[in-house]
Amino acid sequence: MTDNDRLRVAVIIGSTRVGRFGPVPARWIAAHARGRGDLDVDMVDLADAGLPTVMGGDDESEPLPEPVAALGTRLAAADAFIVVTPVYNRGYPASLKNAVDWYFEEWSAKPVGFVSYGGAGGGLQAVEQLRNVFNEVHAHTVRSAVAFSDFPDRFDAQGRPTDAEGADAAAKELLDQLSWWALALKEARGRRPFTV
């Protein structure tokens, strides 16, 4: 495999809450992605991104705030995204919505996969809402997702899933779909730029 064949995946930790669990499943899925041999991983932690929560007006001549421009460069370089999200009050974190709303072209015509965690539902309520949100920025969400219900009991002290066999199979399915769509959409964007 040449470097040109490799795909760049941004793994996005969606929660910025103090004491959050998100880095644990994010590191786990990132390790799976790196282990495939066809994916390069950029770990994006929204807690470190410093995105403003107040957006500018419609004046496009105004420069973007530096944190917005910096993250935008990383998102634009990605061929695909894995969003790691908890479920908060039957929805997804405000920090994640803020990150989606600052950008448009950076998401467009690229696939998005999900790793979620929560109580009995494993965060899937957040994922289902995010599918609608990403549709509006012309991203393609892949069908398979990884969900960890009752998450504190699903990982050991080293950050490995206690059901390694089941979790690894779910990760493979997600990454197989994500890489297929990433390659297909990258080739399509190369032939004809995506326009709205």
C-alpha cells in the first residue's frame, strides 16, 4: 500500500466535561484504526480545541478565530471521521454540536462513523440525532456503530473492553464500512469536486 492509498481518519472526542470517559473508547478505536495498515489517525479532542461558543455574523470578510481555523485545517485534511460521543439527557454534547456548526465544507462528502457510550442504550440516542445533523452538512453516516451500554463496567483498568471479542468484531465492522466509504468518496471528490 502506498502513502497515496492511505486514508486519514479524525477520531473526535465529543465530550468536554470534567472527568469524562470519552478518551477511553477514543484511544481504543484509534488503536484499532491504526492497526489496520490503511488508516492514519488524527486524534481530535474538543476539550483542547478551544472553539468559541459564540459564532460570528454573516460577514465572510471577518477572519475566523484562530482555534476555528486550526481545527478546520485538521478536519479538511481528513478523509473520514469517527465521532466518540456520550449521551447527555437523551442527546449529544453541546460541544459536539458547536464543532459541527462551525464548519461545512470540511464535513461534506465524507463518511462519519460513531462510537457511543451511555446507560442501558449505549448512547445510541445521541447517535441517531447526530445522523440528522451530519446529513445537513452533506456528510455520509455509515450504518454500523459501536455502542457501549453501562460503560463503566465495559472497560478494564487498562482501557480495554471486557468483552474484547464482541467489541473487536464491532470495531472491525465499523472500520470496514468507514474505509470503504472514505475511499469511494475520496475518489469521487478527486474526479469531480463536491458542490451543493
